[in-house]
Amino acid sequence: MWDKYKLSELTKGDFTTNKLMVEKDGLSPSDDIQNVSGFYGPENNNIPSLQRRGAVFVACHDSVFAIASKIVSRESSAGSVHEVAAELTNNLIPGAVLVPSVVAFLVELQKAGFEYVRS
């Protein structure tokens, strides 16, 4: 999806590739948790490693539709918004949980005892 829909253009130059999906070589969950250069350190903040540490990534269907709309508006040959949204949805990162609306999902999580913290 990254290459097919030129998603790097939507990042305003911040990403030329999806570098968030690339794990740092040579690291293991058996690394010392105090080692800032190890598996648990800030230099290893990528989606697969964070998932291995227990993080759950949530994808918002409303946002997927908004991204699909941007893609179709700049590239009419991409297909319809519904087709592009379906393809993006079918190609989410492995393990991601798709919810209809992340705002509504956050409310449900808060009702269940979770807290929303933004930094």
C-alpha cells in the first residue's frame, strides 16, 4: 500500500518509506531492560517491537476513509474511495485492531477503566 498509493506524500516528507515497520537488527526481548540501546530502549520504537512488548495498535475506519479520500482526490486512477478504503483496510499492519471510530472506542475503553493520556 505504501508504494502503490504513494503514502509517503501524505507525510509531508517526514517518511520516505514506512520505517515504523522495521525492527532494529540484533535485539531480543532477553536484552537487559535497563539497556537504552537494547530491545526495550527508545532506539527500538517500531511497531513490531512495540507489539512484542504488548502494545496494541488500533486503526480507525473513519481515518482510513479520510486517507482513501485524499488518495483518490490526488490520483483518480486509484479507483473509488470505497475501493481504496477496502484495500487499505485489508492491508493493515498485522495484529492491528480495526474499529469504526477511534473516538467512540476510546470512550468505551474509558468506561472499562482505561485512561486516555496524551503527551
